[in-house]
Amino acid sequence: MIETINKVVYKAFGLYIASEVLLPELAQAMSPDEPINVAIEITDLTDLWDQSGRQNDIYVVKQNFFMFQVADTGIFAIQNGDTIQVSPIAGADEAKIRLFLLGSCMGALLMQRKILPLHGSAIAIDGKAYAFVGHSGAGKSTLASAFINKGYQLLSDDVIAVTFTEAGIPMVMPSYPQQKLWQESLVEFGMESSNYQSIFQRETKFLVPVSDHFLAEPIPLAGVFELRPTDNDQVAMLPIEGLSRLSTLFCQTFRSSLLAQLQLLDWHFETAVKVSKHILMYQLHRPNTGFTAPQLTSLILETVHEGE
């Protein structure tokens, strides 16, 4: 059973989070007296799950409420953009519980708060944020790691929180200083997998701390690069234009399948329009095989600097 602690206040995704679950991935808030935005609680959700009448399903979703069950792990509920509850199963792996709290739960909570959660990694380049998005296995974290190796800073990995200034400028809110990298990527970067913890039940993917290369301050979002593996043997960059920009932002929103059931489709469309007005957007085509992160890094830097 996951250990219950007195609430610790963390800061991530621009939010102050008071958690009964120890979250070593997150930075503790410098001032514990800050107003709390989110509470993470350990409670028994069994009756609530049973009352939903959806015992044979894996999730329940409606406006301002999302509940799901993970076999051998627990039940999770996200409500009103300010509460995440977890009901762990006896013997559940704590690392796996944290994985869902900081992934699916946080993505749904950001939606409820009307903060756009993009699925990808974000890097700071010359004071601006650039997001690398794409489907699982597209190479988002690997590309971000290539930038980190060049001295650039990470803002977020997996879930990218995008808000707006009063002037309507999209901003990326930093998450926490950790990446998830496949064994193959570690090998290419000359990193020893024995130095890192593997993700639960995914022995060839590892948690990589990047505290020395993490930017903890929000900065403007200036570009989105969508990674697409292809059968071609060369890397290529193509601009995303017109309505395709909105389609890309929809497809690369974290857990976009929830938007309709959360009654957030109109909000998402309006948000995507606002974002697309301010940023560069490109597709990055890379070969299905081979290590192309260095070439992609150079191509992105050339494009960013040409747009300045």
C-alpha cells in the first residue's frame, strides 16, 4: 500500500499542489503558504466506482469529472480541476501510481482547468519554448534529450501545459525535471541504463532526472514541431498551414479523446485558434530506423533562427 504522509506542497505545471502522496519527481514549493490550486488525496473510491454502474468499463467521464481504473493499481478520480483522488489496490507499485497521477490524472485536470495539455516535450531556445509533439514512440523525448545535450533546458516531458497571458500570448508552464527515455536512446547518448530507474513493467524505458538542465520559469510558446516517422531514408521538414494547424493541435492534445465527453470541444477549438496565431508549426519527417536526433536538432535550430 502506498505510504500516506502529511500533505506536502509542490509546484508543477504552474500550480501549487498539496499531496498526500509523496511525489519525489516534483519540486517542493519554496513557500508552503502559497494558495493551493490542487489537492491529491488518498481515499476509498470503491463505492463511487460501483455506483457508477460501469464495472465492466475502465473509465467514467462527464463534465468536470473523470474516473478510471487501472488493473492491479487502483482507481483514480479527477474533479473540478482542483482535486485528484486515488484509491490504491493493496500491494500496488508506488512508482506506477505516481506515473498515472502525473500523466493521465494531471492531463485531465489541466483540461478541467482549461489549460491546454499537449502531448510531448518542450525545450527552451533563446528564451522561447518549442514543443515536440507526436504519437507514442515518435521520438519526442529523444529529440528533447538531444537539445539538452547541446546545453538547452527542458520545460516539460510527456504533458506540456499551455496557458495565456492577459495579452493572449501562449505560455508553457514548466512541469518537473525528468525525462522518459528508451534504452536505444540511452545507448546513442552514451548513457548507462544501470544509472537510471526503469518505468514499471516497461523495463526498456527509463526515468532520467535532468535537474541541471531544467527551466523552472514559464516562457512564451513559439513553435510546435510534430514528429512523424516515415519509410523515407531522409529527414524532412514541412510547414503546417491553415486548418491543418487546428487539426494537429487537436490530435496532439494529451488524451484528446476526453474532450467531447468533458464538453470541452468548443473551448479547445477557440484555444487552438489562439495558439496557432502566435507560433511556428512544422511536421518533422524522420526515418523509421536509425538515430536522426542530431540532424533534426540542426534542422530545428536553423528554422528557429531564420524565423527570428
